[in-house]
Amino acid sequence: MISALRSRGWAALALISSAAVAVGCGPAQNPDEDDIAIPLTSSTVEAKAPPPEEPKKEGELDEDTKEQIKVALRRGGEKAQECNKVTKSNVVGEGEVIVTIDGKIGKVVDAKVGAPFEGTGVEACIKRSFIDEYALTFDGKLELPYKVTLAAPATKTDPKKDPKKK
């Protein structure tokens, strides 16, 4: 039995060897048909430099900083709209606030409240709404105007005193 397996093993090995020789000794391929010639000494591909960036002008803010400043102003404005409710005042109208942003620390450091809010109970609340809002850092300081609109606070009726519910 063992001798039969050995003879089959040798026969299979001989068959595999002759197949490998037949493949290796096949007809030579024409290099023009399938092969791609790759030069080993020089490259025909040239590296391209990235497009040049426009130089930033002195004192000009980049787009990210401008966008962050807009967000800081919007957040301050949204908080300022709640000042009538917070202070229990009834000052209404639209006015301008001059917001000062210190670029070195990247946040609002001052807010000057104009008419009709100047000198009223909501002035301090409006200032607090803007001060300490964050922006990205930049060189210098900016003073930007921002419009704030205050509406009369919504009045809540006490359900116990509501004349409709009797």
C-alpha cells in the first residue's frame, strides 16, 4: 500500500514539474503587446506646485475670524432681546450698540448702548449680553455697530384671574 502511494506521489510530482517547464518555456512575448515600459533612470512626471495663495492684506481678517465675529454678535443680540424680560422693563424699539472686540484676547470687551436704550433699565443688560462673547484672535481691536430690537415682554395672565374662565 505504501509503495503504491509513493509511486503515485512521484508520478504527481513529475506531472507538476513537466507543466512548470512547459509554461516557463513557452513562446516569448512581444514587449509591444502586453508589457508597459517603465524607464528606470528618469521620470516623465513633473510635480506641480499648489496654486499660490493670495497674500492677506495688512489688517484684513480671514474668513473664519469674520464668521466667528458674526456668530458672537448674533449670540449677544439674541441675549439682548431678552433684556425686557430679565429686567422686568418695558423699553421697546430699535437701537444701535457699538461692540468693541479685542483681537489679542479674541472676545468682546465693551459695548456702548445708544438711544433709545441708553440710560434705561435695560442698558446694563444689553451691555452684559455682548461683553465676553468669544471670537477668534486677530491683530488689533474692532468697533462694530450692531442693531438691537427690543419688543415688549409678553404678558402672562394668571389663570385664576382670567375673566374668560368662569
